[in-house]
Amino acid sequence: MLKKEHKLKQRVNYQFVKGDIEWTPSVIVRMLVIAILGGLLSSYVGLGGGIIFGPVMLEFGVHPRVSSSTSMYMVMLSTFVAVVQFFFMGVLPLDYSFGF
């Protein structure tokens, strides 16, 4: 899908601006490899994926505001999923959580 969209932009002479990722085949493969390794590393260490992918997005030329907000969203999502998982496993200390 990214490759098709990139070719369409090239066909209509879209003017890429600073911060646009040009989804060439090499960039797609690099991003896929980084995503897999970053996902494994963040899950092994227990970090939110945003901590690893934020600098990667900056390296790919994504605008810092977009990179920061996307990183925080990934951290929020992984934290929410962990809380739900702990709740259903019965190991979430609700009395401590709510200050009772």
C-alpha cells in the first residue's frame, strides 16, 4: 500500500516536503526490519515501543512533533494493555491503585 501511494505521488508530481517519508522499497524493508527488532527489544526489556521508535522516526526525517506524539501514543497504548492484562490475571492491586 505504501509503495502504491508513493508511486501515485510520483506520477502526479507531488512535491515532497521536509518530514515526508519517501516510501521506496529500500526504506520499506529498513522500516520493517527496524520495527521487528524494535518490537522484540521493547518487549524483552519491558519498555514502551515509543521509546525505541521515537528516535527511529526522527532518523527517517519525520517531524519532531509527529514523532513525539506518535511515541507517546505507543507508550500509552502499551501501558493500557498491560493494565488490562494485569486486571484480568488478578494481580492488579486495586486498593493500592485507587488509594483506599
